[in-house]
Amino acid sequence: MESLFESYRRWILNTRPYGGDVTKELESISATAAIERRLFDQTAGDVIGNFGRFADAFDVSTAMPLVLYLATEPEVGSDLDRALSVLESYILRRDICGLTTKNYNRLFVGIIDRLRSAEGNKVDALLQYLSSRQSDIDRWPDDIEWQRAWIGRDQYKGSRQARLRYIFEAIELAKRTALNEDIEIKSALTVEHIMPQKWRTNWPIPGFDHLDDDDVDPDHVAAKMERDSVIDNMGNLTLLTHSLNASVSNGPYSVKMPAVRSHSSLALNRELNAYNEWNETSIASRGLALFGTAKGIWTAPCRPPAPEAPENQSNRLPEEGTMCRFSYAGAEYTGTVINERLVVNGIDTPFATFSAASKAITQTSRNGWNDWYVRDAVGGWTLADDWRKG
């Protein structure tokens, strides 16, 4: 902070923004300060205030330089709502998929320069650029990858309470219709497990009621592992207008479910009346239903299917025995070229092209040359497309 003024002074003297017009520089500072104020005030119904609330929940102050640019860029203007929706969807989808935030500072600052030089609609340029990213450090997850993480990945942690609350409040608002009573919830909403984390005490697994928890029956152990794997999934979480006391929170199904359903002012909990029992199947079903609503709130990247490279000499796989790898949705796929086919570990069918392998793994049409990496002669990894051009 001590060097901030000196750095700013040098920048003013060296770059002379606005042609050295002090009035324009002060107007720019005032405009930026007004946006900062709205981000902090978070007034209901204000698109900038709403993004401030999102940024607080997801701890993404690194996005603020880009937000300030978008909010003060005249060419964005009335399209600011769409721009911030794009940015929110990008950050939120990556968060659910567990992708890194380490590159955000460089990414978002770099986007500002790209948008300044972009011709045409600035928001379209933002959408297209974020949609084009393919690396784990900056990829915008599509619906397939996002659904896989939403349904099957643990999301509940103490540090994520604010994020989960934000997501469920947005889903709650999306579920309300003109027929619903518009109820203002004045108490703080809390995130609650439907099946408790301490389920072993009062939520026995059907068919194994006669066994103790420390029993080593293989089927019982597998069933417990399966149940543990879904406890922190989105489908097993909900919002309550106040916390349940500990005895109810960890109590049996017959006690807890009526208590949860009593929070009927929330559409999230009224819908639980559709379930006669609560188990792993119920959790998966509700998770999928929640995802259907979430897709309508946080949009997918605009990414047209990549055409496969033509089947010609330039599309041939590397030489016999070459090792290859591809990372997608948090999983790593490795393979070896055998008899002019790519044999991928864990997949029975060999592939004639990288694109065929990518399509089988992702269930989308992709240019596999931009997915796979090839092991080179010195033990490093080279993008397949660069390899064939080299």
C-alpha cells in the first residue's frame, strides 16, 4: 500500500491517460468508486449489487477488475446483466467441478485487454473467449461435466456454506411462480443435510438392520461406503429458515423429515413431500431435479461441436508404442498406440483417431488433436496437434 501512490503517479506521468486531462481522470475515478459502492452495498434488484453478493459468497475478488471494466465500459451499457451472468456461470460451474482458481487474477485482468481491442459486441466477445478455453486452469464446464460433478461430487464443507446457501437461494427463487405466496424470509437460511452425516445411529440401511456398524459383512461394508459417498452431495442438502436442534438433526427419518417439511415456506422443502422414503436413490433423483433448475439459471458455454480432422495422412496416430494422455472432468485417461490404434486404459475398444477416443470419453464431438498429449523423446508431453505440426 505504501508504494501505491508512487506507482499511480508514475503511471499517470508515463501513460498520460485521457491525454493528460485531469478532469477525465477524476471522472473515471468517480465512476469506478460508484461501482465499488454498489458492489459493497448489494442493494436488492441491483445487478451490480447482486454480483457483489455472489463474489462475497464465492470469494472471487480477483474478478473485480473485470467487473469494474464491464460496468464502466459504454459499449457494454444495458448488456451488463448478461455480461455478469456469463461471468457468474463461469465461476460457479468451475467451483462445483472443483477446478482451480489459481489462474483467476491473470485470466480476468487479461480479458480486459482482449475486450478493449475486440470489435463488435463486447459481451459476445467475453462469452466466446471464455467458451473457447479448454485447459483445466480456465475451462468453462459444459452441462455434461457440470452434471457429473453436481450429482456425484461432495459439495458440503464448512468453508463452502456461503456458496451452497447462494446456490440454493437462487434455485429457491427460480422455483417460485406467480401462484406462490411471496414470503419474505427474515431469518438467516442455513444449509442442512436431509440424511444426517451421523446417519449410522438412527438411519440403518434396509436389509442390514440386524448387523452392528462394525460388522465386516462385505455387502454391508459396500452399502455403507455407498451411503457415505452421497451424504455431502447436492441432492441431500436443503435450506432451512432456522437450524434444527441436534436431536432432530441426527434423529430418525420419522422425526427429521416432518421437521424439515415443516419449513413449507420454501419450495425446496415442499417438494420433499413427493418422497416416501429417503435413501441413495432419492438423493440421486433429487440431485438431478435440482440440476435441471440450475441449468436454467447458470448458462452453459457457447461451444459449437469441433469438427473431427479429416481421415488422411495428417490424421494418423503417432508411431507404435507411443504413450498418450487426456484430462477431462477431473479424470486422467492414458493410452498407448498399438497396431495403429489408440488403446485407452479402462476402455475395451481401441480407437483409430484421437477424436474418436475423445468422443467416446466425453460423449461430445471434439477435435481430439486439441485434447490429447503425446509423450515425446525426452519424456515430456506435447499437445498432439503441435506434435503433428512439428
